Amino acid sequence: MVVLAMASIAWAIAVPTAGDFGYDAYDITVNKILKGPIGFAIGIFAVGFGCKWAIQSEILPAIAAFVSAAILLQADAVVASFGMII
């Protein structure tokens, strides 16, 4: 019974907005690095390696490379969804 009562409690961490605590760290890591030129270069690199491994019929590394590139493109949504899990 206690477990059912505690299951209704949910905590969500929202993406910080300008002026909030932790916004500077979020802005640098997500907006400037992951969604900026560094993240774009890493995404292109991952897609390239995924294509290389797919041509060589190494399916699992190719899938991992394509999934990591897709996660990198949606970095802000991934960070927000991790906040919803907590």
C-alpha cells in the first residue's frame, strides 16, 4: 500500500531558462557544444563511421553510430527527458 502511495509522487527537472541556477552550464554544454559546431562535426563523424561499418556489414557498430548521431542531433530533448525521469 505504501508503494502505491509513493508511486504518485513524481519529480521533474525542467530545462533551465536564462537566470536560473545551472543555466550557464546547460547553455555551454548543450547549446554551444552539443548543438554547435563541435556537435555537428562529431555527428558527421559518427554518420561517416556508421556508413563505413554498414558497407563492411558490421551491423551492430553501424547501428550504434547512427543512434549516437541521432541522439546528438536531439541533445536538448534528451536532456529534458532525463529530467522527466528523475
